[in-house]
Amino acid sequence: MFSKKSAPAAARQAPSSVAAPRSNGHPTFSVFGADLVVTGNVTASADLHIDGRIEGDITCASLVQGESSHVEGAIRAQSARLSGHVHGSIDVSELVILKTARITGDVAYDALTIEQGAEVNGKFAPRGHAAAPVAADAHADDEGGTRLTLAS
């Protein structure tokens, strides 16, 4: 029970929320099920799909949030598709807010799509301009700047 032998290297490593790369070098897709509650920050180099509850900040490459999901914390990702509840700030390059989403918090983005019926209580601002809210009728500039799309 209490031996001085050292465990194999694989057994000594703590589990990680970061997905292990596949043999081709691309990260895997991690799923947080509907019955899962995580208290603490989640950081992953992989893409995440969340159906459960996260009470902490999320940082990942790409995030897909299910309708029944609840996030209490900040979200930072390259892309995100949100359809559940979020209470916290969002900083995402490409953001899609689906009609079932209920968001409380400020949103920073490069490209934004919002389906009719989504609810957001917070300020929208293009990334790098956090102090200046964006009007709902904003258009992309000629140089490929910030883009806001309202979907029906």
C-alpha cells in the first residue's frame, strides 16, 4: 500500500482539461455533458462543447454551448456559438448568438451574428474598442473591419 516504488510516468500525471492531440496533430473535441458541474476555470487548446454548468472562466479555441448550458464566468475564444445562459464577459473573434441564448455581460467581438430572439443585457464593442458600444445597424468598413450581422 505504501511502497517507495515510483508509479509509471503516465499514472503520475494529473488529468487535464486540455484534450490530447490525435496522431495527426490536431486537437480533439471535448464535451462537458449536461449532468456535469465544473467549479473553477476551464482552459483548453481543444474545441469545447458544453451542455452542463461551468462556474468559472472558459478559455479555448472554439466553444459550442448547448441550450441547457449555464456559464457563470468570462468566455475567451477564437470562435463561439452560444445558445444557453452566460453571466459574464465575452471576448471572441467570431461570435454567433443563437435565439435561445440569454447573456448578461459585455461582449467584445470581431464578427458578430445574432439570431432574432436572443437576449443580451450588456454592451457590444468591437475588440480593441471596449469603451465604445456598437450600434445595431453597424456595417463592415471597406478595409474589412468590424462586422455585425443580425440573423432572422
